[in-house]
Amino acid sequence: MEGNEMKKKPANVSVNIKQCRGNVEKMIRRFTKKCKKERIIEEIKDRRYYKKPSDAKREKRRRAERTRLREERKKQRAIERRNRKNT
């Protein structure tokens, strides 16, 4: 594999009828949520126009920083909730 090639996993997103008990609106919401999590639509928008490699790296770094901060905040809130329950 070359250095610049990115290995992508196939994005197979599916929703079962049993998961949503036949509720169509719930199925659509679940499908949309899964697509967002897999970044399918965002990937299509990103690939629409050429992006310089330096811009792509910068954006990737920003996204990683945001997710790291979000995870830290999430952990901190969980700790605070645990402390409130114990007190």
C-alpha cells in the first residue's frame, strides 16, 4: 500500500424493521443518525471540490482536537454525576 492511500472500510448502513418495530419515522431517524456517525454525507460534500493536502491535514487536526475535547468533557460530566450520586 502506498503512503498516500487511505484504507477505507465500506460504509454499509442498514436499519432493520425489528429494531424500530415497524415505525417508519423512527427508521428514518435511525438511518440518518447512522449515516452521520459514519460521516457518509460529510465525505460526499468533502469530495465535491478539490482540497489542498495542507488544508485537509489542518481540518483533520481540528476535527481530532474537537472530538478529543468532547470526549474529555463527556468523561468529566460522568465523574461529576457519579460524585453527586455518592453524596
